[in-house]
Amino acid sequence: MQTFYMRTYGCQMNELDTETMAGILEKRGLVQVEDENQADLLIFNTCSIRDLAERKAMGKIGQICRGKKREKIIGVTGCMANAKKEALFRNLPHIDFVLGTNNIHDLEHVLDEILATGEKQIRIDDQFSKELDYRIAKRQDKYKAYISIIRGCDKFCTYCVVPYTRGPEVSRDPEKIIEEAKELVDQGYQEITLLGQNVNSYGKDQPDWNCLFHDLLYRLDKIEGLKRVRFLTSHPVDITRELMEAIGSLPSLCEHVHFPLQAGSSRILKKMHRIYTKEEYMEKVILLKELVPGVALGTDMIIGFPTETEEEFQETLDAMKEIRYDNGFFYTYSPRKGTPAKRWADDIPEEVKHERHQRVLALHNEIAGEKMREKLGETVEVLVEKRSSKDERYLRGLTRCWRHVLFEGDDNLIGQLINVTLHSLSHHTFIGDVKALRESLPHPTS
């Protein structure tokens, strides 16, 4: 093997896993290529959270396998590997190995076995137990990086496969997290995003550390040169007052919280096993907005969960009107094999799901547009990422509250934190003018 190709489906955790595997392969001497036809090794890092992501992955891998040359090695990794296990060999007979989310450290050994014996290989562990050397990761971005702080989930929402594909929660040693963050800052990274299926649970599985999530954030904020910290994703139950106070007070912590509601009906939330009522959720939102003025909120919503009535769906719309999310991800329900919800009748017709989904999107776009127009005229901090692929006159950057901004400027601004005054909108993207470097801007809230 001399070359490898990787394709990622799914969440940011999958993206970091891909970067880590790419680093392992490059250390082995392989060269990454962008053309699958030029690769000796093809790895598809997959997602099983939603039916569409799984079908996309299966379709693409099946297409590749049908034209597979004998010397190519094809592997499936990620959540779909854990969910389907040996069944993948039956459904995709030309693949050579299946590697679970908790077995990235086995990648080299699996490849050695295939090369030595020609036999198919499978490694699927139920729990993450081996510390990965994330420093080896081949980062896809020069200025923003992911850091894994906790893997797995203990919440067992009735619709979700994550506890079964990622296993129970396993926090990472805070000293290793701090060390990795310092190294990234030394390499010129301006922003890090802390990753976990539920970052708010960090440290609860290791009480001897005496380091919960908000404690970790305070330690990270002390790293000299670390400009921005984000985190994904959160479970509302574990969003504490201490965490809210950290967001409001720490200069490095971006004023954006992904705060997934999932549904506006307390009955549906109970059926989802979300462990909170709508009223409890609202109380936390009110407190967060009080402690962090100008905070931006994101959400996930599942539309058409089994037995959801029109009145309960209207509760979701009412909650969106009250909270006024800045961004969101909205999905129609699809049953996932192995989850409790799979046993229930998927009794909301697809056309009803689709119609409700369109209403949610329309409402969200209206609210998000209103909130963006309220920002026009403000000067905000922007991390300049690259030149726009659609119009090369413009540079493209990201605000602290996860909004994209286009503005004219020289390439020497790329990778810097600058001030941009927002003057207009293009769909869901701000257009602005460069004003000054970040240091002259008061603590930003956009």
C-alpha cells in the first residue's frame, strides 16, 4: 500500500476520528489522495445516527465495491461498523475490514493481518478503553482544531443509537487535554472545539480527578495564546449554573451554546427519555440568557416522533418562537435498529412529517433572519478562515456566535482575528467591512 483515500459521514467526532486515522496512516508512510481511483486503501468512516446518512454511506461503498480492483483494500469504520458488525460483510461482500468507533488504535494491526493473511478482519469493542494519541492527527484546518474530551453517552434517549455505537461515557485525562491544547496553540491554532457526545458530563465518571466540565474550561482559559474555545455537544440536563457562569466570564469561551430541545412537548420528551420537561428546559434557557447577555443558542429538533399530535407539534413551534434560536438542525424522525423507539409504530405519515418539517424550517429561517438583521451595524470579532470559493473578492470568516461573514481583504488576514463591521446580508451570511485587529474590540457577543 502506498496511497489512501478517506471519506467521512456524520458528526465532528467522526471528523476527528478520520483525522486521527489519517495521521496513523501517514506515519506508516502512506500518502493521502483525493481521488478514490488512485488509492490502494479506501476507508469510509460512517454514521448511523440517521437513516439518510447510513443509506448514503451504504450506497457509496456498494458502488465502489462493484468496481473494486483486486489489489485495493476497503474498510468501513465509525458508528455503522458498531451498529451492523458482521452484517456489513454480508451486505458488502467486497469490503476487507470493519473497525468500530472504539478500535481506531487497532487500524495498523488490522492492515498487517489483511496483508499477511488475506483474510477479512473485524474489531468491535463495546467501550473505549485505549487512549489515542490525538497529536498524530492530520488536521484538515490550519486555524481551528477539534479536541476530544469525552467519548460515549449514558443518556439512552429512546431514538438514539449512540450509546450502542459509542459505548458508555469515558472522560479523557484533563492533563492530556491541556497538553494537547497548548501544543495546538504553539502550532498557530486560534480556536479549539471540545468534542463529546455529551461534553457536559465530562469528569463525572472520574470523581477522583475533581475536574468537571466547567473546571476544565477554567483551566483551558489560562493557556496563554488560546483565543477561542467552543464545545459540542450538550445535553440540557447537564448544563449547570457553573457552566453558564464560565461562558459568561471566561474571555476565551465563545458565547454560543448548542442547547438541543428535540421537542416542545413534555409528553414527547418523556417518550424520548430526555430526562427533562419543557418547563425545566425553559428555566435553564432563561437563566443562561440572564448570565450570558447576547448568548447565541443552537438546537436540534426531531419532527414527527411516534404519536406526536398536531397540538404537540404546535408546542415545538411555540417554544421556537419564545426561545428564538440562532441556528438549528431539524430532522424528521426515522427509526433506528436497536433503539427502544424501533419497537413502536412509526405512525406519523411521511407526508405529515415533511409538511411539519417545512413549517419548522420556515419559522426558524424567519426568526434567524430577524436576529441577523438586528446585528447589522455592529462590529464583531471574526476569525478569518479562507477566501470565498463562490466569489474570490471576499474572505470568509466565523464570528464567536457561529455566523459566517464575507468581507474584502488581503490574504495576509487569513488565520487572524479581526474586527468586521456588519452592513448587509446574503441569505444567512453577513457582509461586512474590515475595521481593525481584535485587540481594539471590547469583549464581543456576536
